[in-house]
Amino acid sequence: MKPLQEETDFANWEKRICGQLEAFDLWKYIDGTKITPTPGEDQGDFAKAFRTYKIEKSQAMHLLENAIVEDVFSTLRNHSYNLKNRNPKVLIDYLIKILTKTTTCSI
């Protein structure tokens, strides 16, 4: 996939990245439908579910980070984005908030 290189390409990039996340069944980490598992009666099931959750969430974040060039991260940093963030939903929300404003010239 062509990485997000500049703000003007955000709308096209967003469509492509959403498709990739959906194809890998990772969109649920972006739209908030996948919640963090909580311990229940069966700790074995919880441990397995939590491990799967962490792996898939990391995969979503990895896919996003590798589809964005450093210049875009610089733009995000200028708008208080924390690069230590490991939440794909937060990253997408920042991209939408910042780059949608940039592409519509409303900053």
C-alpha cells in the first residue's frame, strides 16, 4: 500500500487503509467495537482472549505506523500527538482530526 505522505492525499489513503484493516479483520480496533477483555471465572479463557487482543491490536498499530511517512508524524507531533501511543483508534482519530482540517484549509 502506498504510504500516507502528505495531507492532500489523506482521503484516498483513508479509504485504502480502512480496506486493509477490514481485510485483516482489524477494523474492530479502530471503530471501538473490540473492547479489552476482562477477567471472568475462567482465567484460562481470559488469558487467551487478552493475548489475542494484544496481538491483534499491535498488528493494527503496526499496519498504521508502516503506512504513514515520518513527515505526517511530524505534523501530528505539532498537534500534541504522543508518539508513545499504542492505540490504533487514537492514531486514526488524530489523523482524521488534524488532516481533515488541513485538507479543508480550516486550521
